[in-house]
Amino acid sequence: MKNYYIPHNYEGVYRPYVNDVRAGASAFRAINNVDIPLQANSANKVRFQTEQYDLANEYDLNTSTFVPRESGVYSLSSSVKFKPFNSSPYNLDIVFLITNNGETEGRDNEAFAAKRPGIITASETLWLNAGDQVVVGMRSSINGMIQGDGSTTFSAVKVFP
């Protein structure tokens, strides 16, 4: 098995050389590192401000959007840690929103006990077309805060072809 060298750039993000054998590789992971207030019963786009790696430069930090350059099967994963502002039981919804084909995928809904932080996750293996725009959306039944402690993540990897 050949070892591939992936250089380190000035931003602390690893990316392959353009002419590298693995130039077709696609994978990224980003985390949220800022507490974000969330209003009850409103759809919210989840922000992920810190990129841990992006092999093909397909993740946009400014918009928290993944845009694959090549069509294929991708494995998507996201988790969001939420802390409620009051002591009521609550529900959380999380979805992957794919804008070029108008689909909503990977929906998850969970109920949580009163006043306790909750982590909700979604994972999905999907066919994505080149140029599809993938974001993570979330809704809570009560006011609260998305926690910026590294537990809120978004990642994708191309698995075929």
C-alpha cells in the first residue's frame, strides 16, 4: 500500500496537491466552536466555523455549506449539542438540506428530558450530484443554545466511485 503525502497549509487545514494521485478524494470535517442561541420552533441553519480538514476544498466556512465537485455516493454525518434555557421537556429535529435537487434527507427527531443538554445526530449515505449544496438544518421546540464545545460537527466523505 502506498503512503500519500498530504501537505499542511497555512490555515492548519490539510489538502492534497492538485496533481496528487488522490486528487479525486473528497472528505471534510468541521465543528462549531461558538455558542449560538436558537429560538423555539424556527428552522435554523447550523454553523460550523472551524474546519478540521478538507481534502478537496469543497467546504465553505463562510456559509457552512458542502458542495461536492464530483457526483457520487457520499456518507454524511452531523451532530448538534443543544442546551435548553428552561426546565421543560423538548424535542429536537435535525436534517440535511440539499438545495440543487430540493431534497431533505437524514431527518431525525428526538425527545429530551427537562433542563438537560441533548445531542442529536443524523447520518445518511446519499447520491450527490456535482454542485449540490448540502447544509445542516435544525429546529428545537424550546429556546436554547447550540453548544460551541466541539460536540457539534458536520462531515462528509465520498465512498463511491
